[in-house]
Amino acid sequence: MFVSVAEQKILFNMEKYLYPLNRNSVMKRGRPLKSDVRQNIVEILHYKKRAHGYEVYKYYKELFPEVTMRNIYYHLKKGLQTGEFRVEKVEMQSGEYSWGGEAERTYYALGEKAAPKEDSRVKKYFESENKNLG
């Protein structure tokens, strides 16, 4: 079978796109494991030692760019899976809430795989505001 030069070039170009030369250079699928939001939460917990989710959210809003509470809870949960955070304790707090008389508070602390970078903004915030550092 005779294949013209033009057809050979087309076939060659198609193979180039269908089969990359270096398969290791292909991007991995899914979300990246590291996150700026999660790293900022690590910084907060590094100085605070332990905090419940809403407390982390309040500190985050004062220190870093705006983020939703849902995003904070997502990263706390993801950090549990990656080992950056651990659950220190879960306690029931009584009060008058719209959903009933009790609320569950989950306190988080740094896990084994947390790598705090000791952000100066966070350190200055907790020292200047005389926040409870432990």
C-alpha cells in the first residue's frame, strides 16, 4: 500500500497528540493535595494549639482573605484524612439553638503530618491580641 508524504505527516502528528512522548509529564487527575487554605489553618492551630471549627473560621477571617465557613470545614475534614489535623475531643454544649438544645463541638489540633511555617502574621496576631495560646 502506497502512503503519500502528506498522509505520513498527518499520521505522525496524530500519533504525537494521541501518545505523548513522556507519559510521566501528564498532569495528575483530581485536586492537588496541598492547599493554601489548609496551610493557613495549620498556622492558626500551631499557635492556638486546639480550636473548634467555628473558632478557626473566626480567626481565619481576621487574618487571611475572605473564605466561607463551608470551605473551612471542608479543609478540616480533608486535613483529618491527610494527617495534618487530628480530633482532640468532641463535646456537647448545651444552649438555646435554632435546631435544639445541644450543639456538638469538635476540637481540632495539629496532626503528625502538619508542617507549620510559623507565619509572622499569625504569631503577631496571637501575641498582640493576647489570645489564649494554649
